[in-house]
Amino acid sequence: MGKAQATSGKEAWLWLGVFAVCVSISMLLLYKAMGGEKAIPVGTAYAVWGAIGAVGTVVAGILLFNEPVTFWRMLFLSTLVISVIGLQVVSDAGLS
């Protein structure tokens, strides 16, 4: 969204299109994670979905937009990933 706001014309529409496609895919994957035989509980699915979005956004910012890689940024990103993995492990244990 930031790139769409920073540009104009066709380039802005291109960034908005990329955003719309990514959001659509993201929602489809969240929907699939909450359904079927191995459904993830809604709270866990939403937490994992949000964390994937947060981590993906930070990584994309670093790789595509030259955002800074700092110790604190990586530390807190790591704690987010570890927390979501722990939440998934605990949720799986509760389903057994």
C-alpha cells in the first residue's frame, strides 16, 4: 500500500493490483486452514495467518525495499515466529 501511495498513474494501479492478489491468496489460505479434516482452531489460524503476514512483510521490506536489518528487529521477529510455533504445538496437543 505504501508503494501505491508513493506512486501515481499506472504504477500505482499495478501496486494496488499486486496487493489485491496477495490479499486474496492470503484469505484463501486462511479459509483452507480453518476447514477440512485437519482444521486449525480459529484463534490459532488467525494468529498464524497474522504472523505469516508480519514476517512476510518484514522480509519483503528487507529484500525488496532495502529496509534495515537490525539486531532488535530480528530478535523480535524471531520471538514472533517462536511464539506462533509454540501456539501451534499447544493447539495440536489439545486436539489429540
